[in-house]
Amino acid sequence: MAAVDAEIIAFDVFGTLVDWRSSIAAALAGVGGRAGLEADWPAVADAWRSRYQPALARVVRGERPFQSLDVLHAEMLEEVIAEHRLQALGNTERRELVRSWHRLAPWPDAVPGLTALRARHILTPLSNGGIGLLTRLAKTAGLPFDCVLSAELAGTYKPDPRVYALVPAYFEVPAGRVLMVACHPADLQAAQRAGLRTAFVPRPREWGPAGAAPPPPAGVDLVAGDMTALAAQL
Amino acid sequence: MAAVDAEIIAFDVFGTLVDWRSSIAAALAGVGGRAGLEADWPAVADAWRSRYQPALARVVRGERPFQSLDVLHAEMLEEVIAEHRLQALGNTERRELVRSWHRLAPWPDAVPGLTALRARHILTPLSNGGIGLLTRLAKTAGLPFDCVLSAELAGTYKPDPRVYALVPAYFEVPAGRVLMVACHPADLQAAQRAGLRTAFVPRPREWGPAGAAPPPPAGVDLVAGDMTALAAQL
């Protein structure tokens, strides 16, 4: 594998940099508890997130027009509410839950790892969250990006190749000078097809303490245990 | 004038946050000197910048398609080279000069002022520079933005109203919760027409030590002597 010489590092966010499951389960427990509800809140968080890939895939396949992730999150939440009998949640609570995706806790290594990487690289998210969501999330979590790029700017979602093409286009660099970092093999495989270099950072706890990480995808350029280890490799 | 309650502060960059004239004159002197040329380099910088508004206005009026500011800067530079007899500059030097707009020195108050403002607001540039240019400029200058918005995202240039509309659209806030900060009255007047709040920060030295600032535009919400004074007002 050739040495990686990246000017720009693009990061997946949900799962790769932030622990959405703990944060969303806590938001559900807080909002649900105020509404007098009891539930297995981590399981509700998992049910919500499980609807994510199928909903976005319909946009990528052209079966529905692009709408922001906030709109899709709100739609998915309605289904989860029906399935888990959470109808006692009012509209204000539902809006608050959709907005809780704008405030997610980073994995412990994310801020120190990105801080180290930022000394010699331009850092950007490249996420399916919108510009507003990602900016608020990065500010709350303290993630030190240099700019904020989102699938929203391509009017589609990952793994559509147009999303990955945003980074070399905006920075006027060859795709091979962009490194995509993610914990999800499909994201990295799509980045590879778009000509980007790739780094796999497994997050075995993304779906909770009983979870496991998938194996590194074939052809990945780098594998690192966390973001500080990635910074040490680059 | 009603109190300004802005969640997001959008900044003009060239002139408002950075001293393009000193930086471009220094770049010209360095590149030109290596090519054996002598010239009044600040005057050459002024000649280059003077072509800026007319070139961008043709795009805003629809007389030519949108192209990045780097492309327009390169075109303007060719005219300046002919006018000032700088044909000894080679293609490599010309490209280096266009790229010098990605590395401009901030005014002394810009970094401390933005650092103070960032504690309670989301900060973004809203400039005619592209995403790549602005990201590299902010990183080099140490300007602590939370994201990077550019006229490039609207496919036009300020003062086209579609540029100002980017900020409330991406952040899903009313336009009145966005504060536009600039040293150029026309920029602020266009922001007002788009419903944004406005702050005028005069930069009398933008065009050199003999310059003077225009008076504040009518209806501006705030006037501050520099960015630290603006932070104290908000």
C-alpha cells in the first residue's frame, strides 16, 4: 500500500466521531421521562437509527427527492413512536428529539485525535447530516474542523459518488490527496471508487457494549484503533 | 434600533477580516522581485483589486456564467500584467500570485475579536472567495470559524440576494437571527434587504494608509471600531 499523502482529511461523523447511541438514548430517556413514558431507551435509539440507511437509500436511488436529514429523522421518529407506543410525546418533544441529533457526544479520542491531525491537514466532516446540524454538532462536541462539508451540498446522500467528489472539487486537488476516515466499510468502499484514500477506524461499541466491529474493507489504506492512533500514523 | 439577538454571525472577509492590500503587495514584491521586476507593488495590488467588483458584477447580472474567484482573479491578473508591463512573470509565478489570495494576514483585532464572539455565536465567513480559498485562508490566518459558507454555494456573488439567503436556509433560522458584519456599505445594504441584521466595522486602511472609511450605511444595527469592540457590544 502506497504512503498516504493527504492534504485534506474527511470524516464520517455518526458512529465514527460521535457516540450517537448513548446520546440519543439519553435524549429519549429525558424527553420520554418528562412525558411519563417508560421504555428500553437504547433499544428505541437503535430502532430509530436502523431506519436510517433504508430511508437514505431511497433518496440515493432517486425514488424520492432530496430532503434534509432533519426531515428524514422526523419521519423515521413517527414510525418508531408508533412501533414503541410512544404517542404520548407531543410535537414539541418530537422536535426536541430530532434536534438531539445536533448534539451528540464525541468518542473520547475524537477531540484529541482531530486536534493532532489538524496541525498538518485540513479537516472536514463529510457526513449525511446537513450543514446546520454538523456545525452545531461540531461546536457542541468541540470537534476542530477547518470547514464543514455535507452530503447536502450534493443534494443526495452517501454512498452516492457525488458526495465524495465534493472534496476534491472544492479544494481543487486530485482525489488521491483526500483521505476519508470512517468506521463503516460501505462508506470507505464508495470513497475508494471515487478515488479517495481511505482509513478504517473500527467502533465496536457503536451499537452498544455487546457490539462488534466489521473487518476492515479490502484495499483500505490505513487501519487505526482510534483517532489519536491515526494521527500517529500520518 | 432593536437589540440584535443573533445566533449566527456571518463575516465579509476581504477588507473586513484580512488586510488583502499589504499581503498581496508583499506577494507581488516577492514573486516580481524573483523575476527581476520593479514596480510600485501596492499600486499593482490596488489595480488588481479594482477589477474585482466589475468582474463579479457581470456574473451577478447574468452576463457571464459563474466561475470561481480563482478563475476571475487569474483573468484580472492578466489585465494587470499587461497594464503594468509585468510580462516577465511566468505561468508558475502567475499561479502562485492567484494562490496568494488564499493566504492573507488578518487585521490585528480579527483573531481575538472572533475568538470572543465565538463563545456565544456560530461564526461563518460569507465571502465571494470559494470554499477552498476561505478554508485555507482561515487556517493560515487562525480565524476561528465554525463552518465555511461562500457565495460559491449559491453559484453567484454578493450582493446577489441568494448569497445572503444561504445562512438562514442552512441553519433553519429566521433571517433576523443572522448578523452580517462588513466594512463595505453595499454588502450590508444587500444583507439588510435579505432580512439580516447588520454591523458596520470600518476599515479606513483597507486601501492603504492614506485611505478613509465610508460613513455607516443607513439603517445599520451596530457600528463597532473593530472586532473586539463588536464582541463587547454583543
